[in-house]
Amino acid sequence: MTENPIQSASEGAFDAFHTPQRELVDDCVHCGFCLPACPTYELWGEEMDSPRGRIHLMESGLDGEPLSGSMVEHFDNCLGCMACVTACPSGVDYGSLITQTRAQVERRHQRGFWERMLRSTIFALFPYPRRLRALRGPLALYQRSGMAELLKRSGLLAKLPPHMRTMESLAPPVRRAPKLPERVKARGQRRAVVGMVTGCVQSAFFPDVNAATARVLASEGCDVVIPPAQGCCGALSEHSGREAEAVKFARGLLDKLHAADVDYVVINSAGCGSTLKEYPRLLADDPDYAARAEHFSERVRDVSELLDELGTVAERHPLPGRIAYHDACHLSHGQGIRSAPRALLREIPELELSEINRGDICCGSAGVYNLLQPQAAGQLGDRKAENVADTGADLLITANPGCSMQIRTALERRGESMPMAHTVEVLDASIRGTGVKSLSER
Amino acid sequence: MQPASTANQTEAETAPTDLEGLIGRFREALAPESVITDPQRLRTYECDGLASYRVVPAVVVLPENADQVGEIVAACAEYGIAFVARGSGTGLSAGALPRSDGVLIVTSRMRRILEVDVANERAVVEPGVINLDVTKAAAPHGYYFAPDPSSQQVCSVGGNVAENSGGAHCLKYGFTSNHVLALEVVTPDGDTVELGGRARDVPGYDLMGAFVGSEGTLGVVTKIVVRLLRAPESVQTLLAGFPSTDEAGGAVSKIIAEGITPAAIEMMDALSIEAAEQAVRCGYPEGAGAVLVVELDGPAPEVEHTFAEVQRHCRDHGAFEVRVAADDAERAMIWKGRKSAFAAVGRISPDYIVQDGVIPRTALPEVLTRISALSAESGVRVANVFHAGDGNLHPLVLFDGSEPGAVERAEEVSGSILDVCLAHGGSITGEHGVGADKVKYMGRMFTEQDLDTMQRVRCAFDPDNRCNPGKVFPTPRLCGEAPGQRRGVHPLTEAGLADQF
């Protein structure tokens, strides 16, 4: 793929390279069932910020309308949460359409200077676990030295531009990181060999989640293979239309993690999992990688999906307490995984599971959406925080690092807090019998 | 999406209008982002749920409260410009089709539930509130809002009022008109009035009755007082598989003849089952030529007794499988197949027309035979979904718009189905409304005099024909043919042939 836009013969918003497909657009019958599912329609109540409206805009683009600033604005406003895909009775493949459209926007639309700077900064940092890890030291110092507090109290923080403020507020508290071995042996009889994808944000800021994943898998009879220095899977880039970059990352990960050596490839981050399953589409044009991508994707499982599939063998110890489970969009809508994590959590004795009202609406995190669209993301975060707080739970469970950062920040804005954990951390605490405090008091 | 065959607007002579001036007034009255004039944005409003009719409006406004609606409509009156009101844009008769020279007033930002008065069994809502959200707000108190069109998760209560929407359960509970107590309405000249009243009976002419189902031709509703019903003590739902629609139809007639009034009886034929199966994997009985969904509700002992009767009637009429929903989740699964049927047909056909006609229930077997004959003669596939209890048919006429002549063939079959309905003493629409789509059939159902009489009612509300003009009635009569301020005396009035209202 080339970075130069390929001009199509006809005028219009899109060029000939991976044009949003007319057949997919035509699948939409304009019934409107997607409207109430869409977070931006929920916020603004206008047609062009609904899935049906965005598909209509794509159709205009295919019919010859130029890729105008207003068109781009509405594509950019989409969180990519895929709630509309769940809601759609006609089976419109909105995921492919918006991915194709975003790639066109990135190649063909000239953004303003500051917008470009912001995007380059984000993509020079987040998909690189090593760079993120390098940030941990200074960030921990910033948080613990009192500088963060000082900046907040002095009012200086409020003077930063909104994007910077969001980035500051989202940074999670830094924890000590245990280093993962390259192979963890199954406990008891071996039932499967799994390769583990460690993620970028997950490995840099939530290393406990990766450690818990390896322990739980081992307890359930899996040999866990953890190749070091994996790099990014390409999810953030792909969801933002940076196709070439995503393809590069995807190839890199396939080189590191040989699916041939394992029964399953397991991932504990919802956003990454959704992209790993889409590798065949991402690498379809690449003769060297297309077949490998197919083979790889067939084996990819979210950790909850795999544990549910394998069935429980390790004993669960009671965890008395009340939890609320938050559906990460890329797990529930993107991969259709809703019942597996709930079933796993319900197996834990004395653990009470509450549902979050309007749980199918995105929290506003959506990859890097909260950095690019801080206002809309903030409003969605506030709504989510209110519904989360209403559950009165002691602990919030979510399977995506982005969601937990977003909801934690939104709760803080309301002057509230709720301890958070990943599904596997709860399972880990139950299997090891370390009690609920090991999760809520860290 | 269905092919864009731009509708024929009545290209009557329009008085020169000052659209720019009107937009200026809108900008004064509304927030900047509530007035849409960008051509690409406007285009996303060019159609509602019936995408084969498309017209890009001149301007879209998104009012946030009743006062703003009043200001918008008054400004339209002042400038003599036509307007169309729209809710969630899910209508299936192009009732909210915009005018290229007019204003589209969208109520999607007016979605506050203003009051839930459980003790008096009513709620007050803004027109943009989604139908299902009324039930969600009432459910914790043990109440619900009865009208349940298949699009209830997205359609607005304002739209329900305009279309007098029904739904699967209107067999027992009636249409929207049975569940509205009062309306706050902005009349076409910009006045805000209340029709009906919170008391159960209001003396004088039933103006609210005229307004409900008027398809946006009499004004814009800004507040609705709806009735809430107590949720029934017991609900039982079954799904029965039959070899064909004949047996299923026989079972329906028998159940009702025995004096049972189910909350709903719905039928789907093989083709629509196939579509629903593909869309939502509802797990309907395999190999069924037709399925019936029967729901009973009411006091537990009564439901228990009649439910056994219903099961017996189904088996007596050849049902090879009768499945009873054990809990709410199973009930939801049964309904999911039925409620997603329209949109699900998109899975088995690139394009389709959702037809809506009514027949006497007893004519069902005959009419279905006629429909399959029409389908066989023309080679156009027709899937059938109906509210079998009250004879409301929804034939889905399937076609591929990219094939030359396919649209015309489908439309012909679709029109012929309505002729069959009329020939059996039925109606051209059960619940989707006339809108722009069925204007051409009004003359088949009503005489000139009928239509003129209806037109007089309209003129009483909208003498200048500015309120959703071109919908419902084939040709506007008596009170001015075109939108725009009427200048001088109407020629018919002058000739002493007609009165002006």
C-alpha cells in the first residue's frame, strides 16, 4: 500500500483503494433500529450522528459528494463501539464500512495543524509498549511527588488545552510490574497450549492483569506461551483509519507469535481481541500473510471466551462482595461476548453480580476517542459513571484497559471512586483464595 | 438502501418565498447547531423508514422544547412556507417525507418524560420520547404503555400519535388513539392549544380524535398525556408451527370464534421465518410453513384456562409443534423473531416493499391464496407477516432494484395486493398510514365526496395547506392547492362554489 492517495476515475469522497463497499451500504434499509443504540445519537439526537445517517453520508460520498469537513466531522464523531451492529436486524456490516471510510479520511482529508500534531503524538506513543513503559517512571514520580496535586490545586491544570487535560486525567496510577516468564506450565493435567498477547497499555499500566491471566490459564490446565517484546497488535491504528500502520503492526505480531505452535491465542484486552479476529480482512491484500492471518484468527479467543469454552477445573474460593460488570464494547458488540464473563463470575461463591443500567452504551473511551473527542467522551463518561455508581457495587469489573481508565476518571469527576479489576483478576483472587480485599485495596 | 426514485412533489405554483429570512428567524430562536443548512447534512434527512421516496429539505430544525416549536411554526406561517414534522424517521409510508421548498421540524431532541403519575395511571411526555422508554419509566411501578409497534425501541410517541400506531397487542388493547388522553398541539398558524383533557371524557367535539392519526396534516404535537396500563398479572406466550398458512389461519379463526381475546396473535409464513431465522436466530420450528405467536395476558387463573384452550385449538388445526415460553427470556426470543421480521427481510432480498393492508379475518385463507397466485404469475416473491387476530396483513414484496423493471413489477404486485384487500371489504392501510406512498390508492377506497369531506376537516385546522402538504390526500381541494400565502380570494370561493375555512 502506498501513502499517496490513488485517484479514482469518478469524483466523490472516496478513491478506488478499499472504497466503502456499495453492496454493504445497500444492505441498510433505513429502518432506524440503530438510532437508540448509538452513543452520539443519544447525545445529540441528530441523524448525521447516527449509524444510519453515517451510512447515508457514505452513500452520498459514493454518489459523488466531496469529502467535506462536515462529512469528516460526523465520521470522526463515531466511537466505533459497534452497538449499532448488535442492534441491526438487517446485518449491515458497519464495522467494515467505518473502517474503510476512516482509512479514506486519513489518506484524503487534510486535518488542521494541531489536530495532526495530536494524532502523531498519540500514535508515536500508545502502540509502543516500550515507550509507554518508559513513561511509567516519570508518571509515578509526577503522581507521588505531589506535583499532580499541586498542578490541580494551583488551577494550572485547568489552563491546559482539553486534549492535554484529558491525557493527564486518564493516566492510571502506576503499579509495580512483575516480569512475565516466556512460558508458564499448566497446573495438573495439561488441556491446551495457549499463546498470550500481552498488549501495549495492558502491559505497561495494568501488568497485574497479564500476570493474573497467565496464572488463571495455568490453573485451568493451560501451558501459557508468552513471547517477549511483542509490540502492538495494530488495534488503535486500525480503529483510527491508519491502515498502513495497522498492517505493519499486524505483520510484526504474526512474526512474533507463531499460531502453529499453540492451540489458542489468548488476549485479555477487548479492543485488541476484536482486531486480532479481523486480521484476515486487514491482511487480505498481502500474499505472504493472508493465509497466516486466517490461521491465526481462527485461534484467537478472549480470555473469558476461552475459559468458558474449556470449562472450570480449578477450585473457586468464596469472594463475598458485590460487583458490577461493565461490558466493553469491543467485547460485547465487537465480538459478541456477553454471557461468558458473566457465567465465569457467577461461578464464584458468594459473589453477587449487578447489571449496569444502559450497559450497552459506550463509556466514551473507545480506543483513543477520549483523547481526540474529549467533550463527547466526557459526557458519555459522566452518564456511564452515574449508572455505575447507581449499582452500589464494591468493585467494577471490565475487560478493557481503556474503559477502566475512562470510568475511573469519570467517577472522580463526581467525587466518587470504585475499585476496579479485570475479570481474570477476580477469577485469580478466587482461585488463589486471596479474598476480595486483595482487589479493592491496592 | 432502496433505489432512489424521487417522489413527485405537487409542483404547484408556489409564491416566491423568503427562505433566507425564515432561516434567519430560526437562528434567532434556536441554538446554532439546531438549524441545519449544510447540503450534505440535509441529505441525511431526505427519507424516513421508506427510503424509496427521497426529497432533500430546504432546512432542518431541531427544537428542544414546545416554545421553540411554536416559534418555528409561527415563523413558517409568517413567511408562508410549508413544514413537515418528523420524529425518529421510522415511518413506512413516507409520511415524514420532506419538501424541497419546506422546513423539516425534527423532534428527536424533545425526549423528556415530564411526569409519571402512577396514581392517575398516566404519563406526560414530549413527542420525541421513544415508545419503549415510556414503558421503561412506568415498569418499576408495575405499569406500561400499551401501543407496541414493532419499531417500539426506536419510534417516537409523537410519531405514534401522527400515525395512530398499533402493534402486535392492539388486537386486545386498541391503537394509540385508545391510549392518549390529551395533546398539546401547535396549530399551523403557530398557536399552542390543548386537545382532549386529563379527565377520561371531555365534552364537545372530539378534536383530539381527529388529530390522532392525521399523519402530521393538522399540526405539530408538542406534549402527549398517555394512559398507562397496569402490567397484567400473568402473561403466557406460545409459538406454534403449522404445515401451512391455511391451517394456521384456521386456528386463528377458531380461537377467536371461541370467545378468546388473546393479547396478540401473529402469523409468519415460511419466507419471513427464513429471514428472521437468518437475522436473529430465533429458533422457530424447523420446516414450518407458518408459525403463530399467541400471547394471552390477564389474571392468572383465566390465562391458565384459556391458554390450555388455545394450545388445543392449535393442535386440532394441525400444529406439529407447540412451544410455550417458560420465562421472559424465552418470550423475548419468540417475539424477537417476529419484531425483527421487516428489517430481517433485508437478509434474503436486496430490496423489498413492506405492504400494509387490512382484511376481515375470515377472508384470510382466500386472500392468501390470491397473494400467492399473484406472486406465482409475476415471479415476484412475497413474504407474509401479519397481525392475524385483526386481519392486518404485512406482505413483504421482494425485489432486486438493480434488475431492470424489477421495481415496477414489485410495485404492481404490491398495488394488486391492496386491490385484493379492498375487494374483500378491507382497507389500504392498517397502521403504517397513507403518507406519500398510498396517496394514489385513496381514490380506490374513497369516493370524491368522501375525500372532499375529509378535506374540509383539514381546512379547519390548516386553511393554507402548509402542514405536511401533499400527504394523505390525492389533490388538495377547497382551501388552496399550494403552500405559500394565499393572495386574493380563491377562485372557487369567488365563483360561489366553495366556502373558505
